[in-house]
Amino acid sequence: MATLARRVLKVVLFCGLFRLLLPYVHPYPVEWTESESRAWLHVANWLGIRDPDDLFFWVTVAMNLTATTLVYMAIMKLWRWYRPKRGA
């Protein structure tokens, strides 16, 4: 039961970190210049995506997942380092 609780806590921690980082991790403001619009459209067409906003969404999700994973790994490493040694 304790193992299940730890796993659920880790999933909740990861989801909470993802939600916390959403407003802070993004490529740049949503208002694009003309050259940025052309670049997004070119890449979206090259990948076979009709709407560049769909590409922007998935790029933003990937960036958020990467940042969340890095923060989560750092928290887990710090937790193991600060955790008191058992049996000492």
C-alpha cells in the first residue's frame, strides 16, 4: 500500500509541476510578426500540418513536458540526497 501511495504521489507531483509551469514555459508571445508567421507556416506545411497553430500547440506541450521532467528529476535527486539515512 505504501508503494502505491508513493507512486500516486509522484504522478500528482509531476502533474502539479506541469500545471505550475504552463504559464512560464512557451516559445514566445502568441502575437506573431509577419516573418514568424511565415516561418511557422512553412514548417507546418513541410510537416504536413494544415494550421500552424496546431504545430505551435505541440511545440509548447513538448517544451512544457521537457521542463517539467527536468524539474521533477531535480526534485527527486534532491529528495534522495536530503532524505535521512535509515538504520544509521
